Amino acid sequence: MSQEYARALGARLRAIRSQQGLSLHGVEAQSQGRWKAVVVGSYERGDRAVTVAKLAELAEFYGIPVAELLPDTRSVRRSAPAPKLIINLLRLAELPTHQAGPLARYAAAIQSQRGDYNGKVLTIRTEDLRSLAVIYDMTPEDLTDQLMHWGVLPAGSTLD
């Protein structure tokens, strides 16, 4: 493993630990000594190589997929611009609440965050659609089809 990669991996490990509100000693305490503060710290600084097995165990300890710890996969996901979908807010307002309620609330929250009240269309990211798909208990592809059927998305909208 190159030193640059080890530092990038270490930075990712540190970010995950910090997001979880843990200090190095907190990791040691919460893991009941399984993960020593000095060892985790050396991984985070890139001073010590971490094996795949140890990385998998650490990911399990943090409760996240191993891929979230890998810097290369994360930078690839960030660098590619996410496709955007245009929601027809006028059509959305015409739909019954039992159908479009979750989408309407989600759209209203995005409008509020952005201060965007043009009232005609709203652009959402593919990630937003994936979140909505969870709410609707559908796949993103099935939800896209449903939204096109409702007339909320233009025909031919696709996920890339």
C-alpha cells in the first residue's frame, strides 16, 4: 500500500470515527479493548498498514460497509456528477395525498432548504430519488416509472 493511499485511508477512518462521536480511547472502551487506541491511531495516521481482515472488522465495529472506508471508491462516487430529475410541482399538487404525500413533503422540505419557491418545477438528485424509493418501498427504477405514470416526471426520465 502506498503511503499516500495509507494516509487517505487513515483520513477516512478518522472521519468515520469522528462522525460517530468517538475518541480513540472511546473506540478502545466501546470495543472492550478489542481495538487499542494506539493501533487505531496508527491506522488513521497511515503509520501502520491495515489488513483487509482488520479493515472488515473495523467496518463491522463502526456498523458501516467496508467500501465506505475505502478512499478510492468514495472519490469516484463524488467526482461523477449525479444525474438530476425534474419534478413537475404543478402536477404533483394535483395528485391525491395518499399517492403523492411523501413526495410532496419531501419536495416542500427541499424547497424550504433551498429557498426555491418558483412553484413549477423542482430539480432533485438521483440520491433523492433513492431516498424516496425507500419511503415508497419500491426500487428507484419502479418509482421513476410510477412518477412518470403520475405525470410528475417527464416521460423518458431514467436513472444513470
